[in-house]
Amino acid sequence: MRAAPTDDEKNLNTISADDVLSAIVAKIGGQDRPGQKAMARDVELGIERGGTLLIQAGTGTGKSLGYLAAAAMAAATDSKRVVISTATLALQRQLLTKDVPAVISTVGELTGIQPTAAPLKGWHNYVCRNKIAGGYPQDDVTLFDLGVGGTAEQDEASSHTSDLGGEVLRLRQWAEESDTGDRDDLTPSVSDRAWRQVSVTSAECLGSRCPLLEECFAKLARDNAHEADIVVTNHALVGIAAAGNDAVLPVHDVLIVDEAHELVSRVTSAATQELSVRSVTVAARRARREGGSGLAALDAAATGLAEELSQVPAGSPATLLSDGLIAAVGAVRDAARGALTAVRAGDSGSATRQVAIAALTELFEIAERITEQRGGDVLWASRGYEEPTATIYAAPLDVSDSIAHRVLQTRTVVLTSATLVLGGKFEPFARTIGLWEEQDQNLSQWAIQPLRDPVRRDTTSRGDDANLDGNQDRIPASTRWRGGQVDTPFDYAKQGILYVARDLPLPGRDGLTQDHVDLIRDMIEASGGGALGLFTSRRSAHEAAERVRAITDLPILCQDDAHLPELIAHFAADPAASLFGTLSLWQGVDVVGQSCRLVIIDKIPFPRPDDPVMSARTDRVNRSGGNGFMTVAATNAALMLAQGAGRLIRSVDDRGVVAVLDPRLVTKRYGSFLLGSLPPFWRTEDRQIALAALGRLRSSPTD
């Protein structure tokens, strides 16, 4: 890290995050954003006082520059190390290539001390020079047998081997030219199967025994991150830290979690493991390459597991695992333990041995986790209709305690997103990350009240004693936190209409009715296209696209017609086009201007009734006397609904309509909670008003 400031350096006490933002605006010729400065001041004060800060900052606020200004000043003036985590690659890239360089250079100009910054990604995200040089055994699809001679193993053979071989050859050439070896710097990208041929996991890495250690891309990146003042990482690594591996992140004083609405799902994903017949056979094959003994038991265990998994019905997940299946997994565990002992007894120190140990260790750990049937896990088996055997999954029932105690409690944490306030309160989101204890729930404390700054509203846990303006001593993050809202520059009531189709039939299992299809067609034709159709299932999206195409001449794009980035680019470039899709489109799509003037949401995005994790979490809340539906299903639906509706207004000049084709939004008691999670659009249930507004947008988009 950079040395602490000397007495000869500038008087830092007179420079604030406000000054940094003003200097940046002056450079680029923009305008001050009151919400952005309010956010910077709150983050600045939060870093000073400690604790956990939740900030809802809507689209257009410029939140990344707001928190970066405060973070960079803390690094420059107080030698604080700051870790910033994002959910998406797009935001991580924006921070690293645009926002962070602008902020740290400005801080350097103002203070004479320029903080350093670096990315931090998973080991598997980097090319392994030793693997490319032949230091590792040929993988299940080899570097040399994919379309360039030889034959790939039967279970990997496909009609695409030539394309895959071309990708691997391109990767080898790129690795010789790249300065970083970072997969995210590779354009165009390659398939996951190709990337596996040139990378290793952290468990497979030889570490100090690697002959190319000094040239290792992953080690160099990790070393840079551990020396930097500001580290930009992702929620997956935060999830690994939450699972107990603190060493995955550098020691830091401040954690800023952007896109915080995604944190719980990413931490859950990081802690979810799976077991399949293929994972057993791959581990056995890798152990056999090392000459491991006792592998007949592992082969027999794979056969037994296959017999049991073939009995799992295709379709909906099976959450009750049979005694026979548990016994088969136990046999896998015991065989993996024996094979692991045999391989570890060798002393070759080779990459082949390390790969075998990694595969067998992972296999043993998931098999043991399943057979123990821990109360804190959700177990299920799932098989697709075209798959001969199922896969078993183990996911954590709850991650809130892990987040609270391993991520939040020992440092200052800022969590920010455009969707943290659900149903008008921070409480639903706060509960998911462990920011309160059951006996301390008091909803009367959660009313959002105006505070000292007119552009900010906030709510404080445990009454006013946790106000960041106070001078109280640091107390645990799980009991001391504050939430605040930073207004956007958008006037939602004037820029957008929320139309709820109260007169449509209630959603059912039979898909879209003709009334739904006709309304979608009428709205798209009224607006002349420009519709983003957000559907809760892939089947519904495809059905809607097919049926609407049959009754309109306007172009209808649908997810899976092409690669998603290509479809989004086409949609953004053609104001007459409409794009239909599912979950991938509900978040992260940022189409500014006339090309997106209508967002259609087919129904409230509740979790699937057969989702094992959501169902288990709901049952747990119900058993404890709470309302599982509101705590789990409604909270998740509110988050997704807010994200989906947020695709409409992306700039101060945007105008449009959000149409929700689910009357439950205004006829059910929980509807008010969901409506309270949406931007404050002007609302109507009159179809003709919505169609007339769309017609005006078609003829005069700025009205």
C-alpha cells in the first residue's frame, strides 16, 4: 500500500468527497448532481463512524462516482483499504476502466496523494501459463485433440470439436500477447469448455511448486490486489469469504457492495454444490492418471449412484431423497476418501497429482455434505427430460448469519442499489443479510422520515441512537445500521405511467390467454414497437413472441433467437423492434431513449412453487410463526418487479409505460407492498389511457 501522507503534503482536512466530485464535473463539463453529492457525504460519514450503511440510489444518481469519491479520499487521507464488490461484469468493467481512474487521478491532483487500484477475480478467471506449456495433464477435452488431430474422449465428443479446437488455439496465441491473462479482457469471448483447457482452479494450482510461478497471471493479479488501496471484486468472492474463507479477500477497512440486491443470491450460489455421476467418473479418471489405487470402489460407487439417480423422475426437483440414494452417495464418499488417501500417499508433487487431489477432495466434501443431511442445508435432485440421470444439489438454507458475522460485523460496510427499499421499508432486505435479530423486530421504527438533507430520506435501526451524526462507540454491525435513500434526477410521475391490466384474467398454468396476446399486440402497435417484454418463464416468452408475430408486422425479437448481447444491440438500434425474454432481461438492460418506451411484465415474478431453496426458506419462516409468503416470496417478487420496471426510465429525457398484465397487483392485499417497491409512476388501470399515451409517444416521444 501507499505510504501514509507526510507533514509536507497538502492540508487534507480542507478537501472532501464533494470537492472531488466538483473537480470531476469541471473536467468533463457536466452538471453537479445533488443526489450524488448527498451519497458521497453519507458514505464519507459512514466510513468515519463505522457500522453498516444501506443506501438506495436510483438510476441516474451516479452512485458509483459518489461512493468512489468518498472511498478514494479515505484511502488518501486515512490510509484506509477499500474493497468494492459488484454483481455484474459490466459494472466491474465500468469501474475499472472509467470511474476508478477518473476518481483516483482527481484525488491525486487535489491532495498530492493518488490511491492505487486493482481488480481481484477468481483464480479460474486467468490463463495458466504452466497448463498451456504442457505442465498439466490433458483435460477431458485436450488442447491438441480438438479438431487438430486425434480423438477426444467419447463423453466429450461432439459435432463442435473443430470449433472448440479453434477456440483453444486462439487462446494459446492470445495468452502469449496478453499482459493480464484475464478472461474478461478476451474479445471475442470463448466457451467455458475451451477456457477450461487453459485455466486451473485455486485447488488445482501448484502454488510454490509451479515452475512458472513468477510469470503466473493469477498470482500477479492477486499480489497487486493485496497491495492496492482500492480493490474491485465481485459478489462471488464475497460469498466465498462469507462461507468462511476470509483469505480470499485482502485485509480491508471498508467494504462497498454495489448491486447489493444481488448479494444474497450470489452468496447462496457460491455455497451451493452439486454431485452427479459425471463428477464421480471425472474424479476417478484424474486419480487413475496419477496411478491411484483402490479406484475399483469408486467405479462401483459411480455405477450404484447412476442406478439411483436414474430413478429420479424428470421435471420438478425431488426434495425428498430416498434412503437408497443417500446410501449410494455414502458409498461415493467412502470410495473418494480411500482414493484420496492413496493419491496423497504419493510424493510426485506433479500437476497430475494436484489435479487428482482437487477433484477427489471436492467429490468427498459434497458427498459428505449430502450424507450428513445438515439442518442448515437444502438438498434436492433434479433431472431434465433428456438426461439419463439426475444431479443432486446442496444449498444453504440461510446465508444471513454468514453475511452478518463474516462480512459485515468487523468492518465498515456500505450496501447500495436502486432497489433496497421494498414495500416502502428497508426491513425486508435488511433481514436477508442478517442486519437484525428476531426479537428486535419493530416495524414502527421503519417509517421513512425526512432528515437534514432534502434530497435524502432515511431510516435508522434501534431508534435514533444509531444516527451517523452521533458519536456513539462502534457496536456490532448486526445491531447498528442505517438506511437512506438518495433521490434520482428523474420525475417518475411525469416521465412514466404504470398501467395495471385489472380487467385481464388471473394468471394460470395454461399460459397466455388470447386476451393477454391481444393486449400485448395492441400496446406494441400503439407505441410502434419499442417494447421490452419481461416474462417469468422461457415458455411464456417464446409463446408470446410466436403468437404476437402472427398478428403484427412489427419485428419481435425473442431470447434464444441469437446471443443476448446481439439481441439487445438490435433492440437498442431499431425503435420499431420489440424484445421478449425472461430473467436475463429483468436486470442490467440499459437502453436509453426511444428504443425502450414500453415495458411489459406478464405477471408478478414470484419464485417458482417448486424452487427447493425458496420453498424451504418459506417453510422455515412459517414454522417459526412468521409469514413465509411475505418474507420470502413477496420480498423476492418485489425486488424483481422493481428491477424490471426500472428498465423503462434510464435518463431524464426518457418517457414510457410500464404495463403489468397481472391484476393481482391491485386486487390482492400484498399488492400494496409490491406497489410500494416500484418507482412512483403515475398509475392507471384504464387501458385506453395507456394506449393513448403510447400513441403519443410514437408520434412525439418527448411529450
